[in-house]
Amino acid sequence: MTAPALVRVMGRWTVTALVINAILGSSIFGLPAVIARSLGSASPWAWVIGAAGNAVIILCFAEVASRFTGAGGAYLYARASLGRLPAILVGWLAYLTRVSAVAAGANLFTVNLGEFFPGVARESARIAVLLVLLGTFATVNYRGAQGGARLSNAFTIGKLVPLAIFVVAGIVFVAAHAPAVPSPSAFSPSTSGDWLQALLLIGFAYGGYDGAMMAMGEAKEPRRDAPFALGTAIVFLALLYTGIQVLVNAGLADPGASDRPLAAAARVFLGPVGAALLAAGALLSVVGFLSANFLNAPRLTYALSEHADAPAFLGAIHPRFRTPHVSIVLFAVLVWALAAYGNFQWNATLSAVTRLFIYGSTCLALIVLRRKQPGDAWLSVPGGSLLAVIGIAFCALLASRMGRAEVSVIGGVTVLGVVHWLIVRRQTRVQTWTTG
């Protein structure tokens, strides 16, 4: 009998919605205040520069992804181009990135929910809410990729509605009050350190597309649809994020003073109803981000197993639902543990740093694959090798902002990855020897 396999159920616009949902989380609801505090009136330009830097990396992802049809994302690309050891290291870092990012989102959800239901602040209640929330997403995705994709689509639309209302109301307000728009000369007040820190945070807001690529084993036309989805997402979100920063700066006398800048600006544009709408939108956005990652991340451990780099049970496909059900349950348990016993800042920082290594590895994969397999890509990006070098340099520049704690975590993951590689290499040799 043929073993059950994943089912290709995601069309082009579902993949696009998945990428947008994987990127658009909670950051945009809080970061405009942080960026305004660091850069003042130049803050909108930081979103433009951040989009340009991430667009370089996204173009590398688009070309490399157009060579593959399977699950695994950056791990799969590294295995085909860089070898088994680098691929396992990338796999560890990618999985840590996903688990920590989703745990950070779950932490933020409970914090924001506490504004509506103060009892959630109690530790027992918070842990129970996390259990219900994460258990729900695990159940939906356990029962089928199509259900998980539909849920992701619904949350993508749902989270964009309050932001669209905010943008329209803000434009009307700006048109009526005619505030000054920041010019490029506004770069001067900030130091280079301010800019690097701001770009690292903005990189977190634009990040997450690497997670969406993990689920391409269930896309109908992954070689064509992945580049389309990545390109559409970065253009759309660059316009959205930059516009939101401009409107926050225009609507608030001191945009850096608020912990919830969008809600504060919406109060100016629309009154108390607007503030409540954006507060609810922040919750919905976090939940949507979680839904996207429950569809994406378990496909990484499935891919590791598929290539004999993880235990076989992680690659098990449910005979009825055709999902990697063991990997889904494992992901839910790990996220719950990290969210229950960690906090938002630690999880978010860890995710922001580890993903830089994922991006750098994919940029390097583009260079290697062009030499090893010329002409195999569905999409060939003009000047792709140069863009890959720029992308690696951009990641290295942002990684220079790592603190001692982040360096320790990266070092620990590297050690574990090498031990993992030694184990699977030995098992492979034993299997080769015993089979002749």
C-alpha cells in the first residue's frame, strides 16, 4: 500500500494570504512609537529602507523557492546547496525562530486580552488561555491543511479590515489638517546606532516569509506561486507600514510617547470607537499570525524527517487528514511551554536574531545553486548573485547588534546542531554498512 502523502490544496492567492499573514503580526501596532522615539520625523524613511533591505532577501528567496516543490523552506534550500551539516543547523535555527516567534505572539495575545478581561493577568488563567488558544489551532491544522489554510485566509482578511479603516480615516484627517510630511533631510538628527537598532526591529516586522515557504509542499504550483506571493506581500506591506507611520506621526503630537500608537492615533481620527477598533485589531492580528504559523512550522520537522535528518515519526502523515499530525502536536506543546514560562520581549528578540541566519543561508544558497544547477529556477532574478551578496551583508550588519544572551543562544544551537549531525551521519553509515 502507498503511504499517505501531503495534499496540494493551496492556490496562488491562498499562498499570498499565507505569506502576508505570516509577516503581519503584532509589530505594526506597537513599533511606530518605538521607531518615532528613535528617529523622530525621519521614521517613515526607516520603513522604506527596511523594505528595500528585506526586498533584496525576498528576491533571493523567490528565486531559490522557484526551484523546489517540497516542504521545508530554508532547510530544504540549504540541504540542496550547502550540504547536510549546514542544513541541519539551518533547520534548528529555523525551528527555534518559528517556536519563539509564535510564543512571543501568544504572550502578546494574553497581555492585550488582559485589557478586556483583567482576570487573564493571573498566572493560572494566562496558562489556561494559552492552552485553549494553541490547542484550537493545533486541532484545526491536525484535521487538514485545507482547514488551516481557510482559517489563515479568514484571519488575513480580518486583520486587514481595521488597518484599512485606520488608513482611510487617517488620510481624511491628514487632508483636513495638512500636516508637514517628513523629508529625506530628516535623517540627520539620529545616530547610526539608532538606525541600526530601528532597522533590526523593522526587520522583525517584515520577517516571517521564511516560515510561509515551509508549507510549499501543499501548494498547487509552488515554483510559480511562491515568487508571486513573496513579491506581492513585500510591496503591499511596504506601502501599508510606511503609510501607517506617516499617519501616526501626523495624528499624534508625540508619537513616541504611546505604547499603543495606532489605537492612540485612531482615537484622534475616529474617537473612542476607533481606539477600540484598533485594540481589537491588534488581538485579531496576533491570532492570525498564530494561525499562519501553525500551518507552516510543523512542515519543517516533517521535512527534516523526510530527508532522514529527524526521527521517522515526525514525518508521519495522518491516514485520514493527510497532515503531519505528530509534528503539529509537537509544535503546539513547545510553543505552549515557551509562552507559559517565557515572556514577549525574550521570545521576540530571540526570533529576530535567529532569522538573520536563515535569511543569510538562503542568499548563499542562491549563489551556490546558480553554479551547481544553472537554468533550473523558474524565476531568475537579474543580478541575483550580487543581490545575494548584498543580502548577506545586510544580515551581517543587523546581526552585529546581537547581545551576549543572543550570541550564547546561537552558540548553543550550533553545538546541538553539530551533535545532531554527528548522530544522523553515524546512523546513515550504519544503515549503509548493514544493507551492503
